[in-house]
Amino acid sequence: MLKRLKRFLLRLLLKLSLFALIAAAIGFYLSPYKYQTPLYRWYYSNSDYNDLLVQIKDKQDSLKIEYQAAKTDSDKEKVLKKAQHTFENSFEEVCKYWYGTPWSYSGTSEIPGRGKIACGYFVTTILRDLGYPIERIKMAQAASETLIRNTVDKKFIKVRIKKDFGDFMDEVEEMDDGVYILGLDTHTGFLFVDGNSTRFVHSSNGVLKGVRNQVAFSSNTIRKSKYRVVGKIQVEKWLL
């Protein structure tokens, strides 16, 4: 009887240990801390990043040709939908290489995982690497609203001052899927809306100083800001 009890307790302990190990692994995978591990940086190497940018450029050039060859509004709309999907996927892939790159107020790195990068430089560097027309240095040093107004057409910009955080996020959740630049009191980054969730992708001077991807609703930076301006990246400009 005692032996059976011991075997039962041993099996139970092994199962609980395995469960705890799996739970810890899942938690770590979902945690932003993974971006700061050597394994993550090894997997997302700089050489692969350069290859990715070449692939994105090839896709962009191909879509430009398609868009220019489109003869009807319907044909152009089909190309734009394809381009929107390609741009969003490319944005996600490019950002993966930058996660974990350290933040600095004066950071200007152009290589993911090396040096440090400020919030404004992160936004303009990502857009430049995606092939989106932008003055990287000038706009990185500008106020966030200036950056947005020089990058996005006026009709795609929303300015909200002292609006309740919950109401603001409700409005964001209702926006079309896409990549947006978000300007705050003293910060800037991207909002990525994909229909399932809204993510805040930015280089932050927070507990984890660096580039991170977090649920937008969980961001104290967005919550505390009295000023919020949002501008949607237009895929049409990407095809010019």
C-alpha cells in the first residue's frame, strides 16, 4: 500500500513538474523578456535582416508594376488590397528583428540588435527599411505630430486631446486594419491593428528599455498621455 502511494505521488510530481515547465515556457514565449536573450538575437541575425529587406523591395517593385498597369478602379483596388496585406506582413517581419534593441534618448542605430535607438528613430528607420518615403533623420528629430503630418495625408489623421483612455481605445479598436503612427505627449511608436488585437510597437524607456511589442490597452504610456494623434500609413504612397 505504501509503495503504491509513493509511486502515485512520484507520478503526480512528475506530471506537475512537466505542467509547470510547459507553463513557464509558454509564459516566457509570450513575455517581452524573450527579446533580450542571446538566442533571440542569434535567430534574428543582421544578415538575414538584409536578405529580408531585399525580398520586401522585390515584392514592392512587383506591386508597383501591377498598380501602374491597372486600368480600372476595380483593378487598382485589388492591387491595393494585395499591397496592404504585403505591407502589414512585411512590417511584422521587420519589427521582429528590432525587438529587444536597447533604447536611448539619443539612439540612432540602423542595425537591429546593435547600438541603441530612440522612439522617433525607430519609427522612421522601420518605415525607411520598408521602402516607405520618409526623411529618416529630420522626421525622427521632429515632434510626433510633425512626423505624422509629414508622413500621412490629413484625412487619415486623428487628434485627440484629454480624451478618456477607454474611449480612445474603443475608437482605435474600430479603426480599419493597418499600421498607424501614434504620437503622444513625449513619445511615438506604431499601432498595429489586425482585427484580432491592437499592438503598440515602440522603443520605450520603461522597465524594459528597448523595442517591444505589447497589447496597446496595457500600455501606461498611452494611458497617461493627454495628447494622442494617430495617422494611418497609406499603402498608396508605398506604391509610388
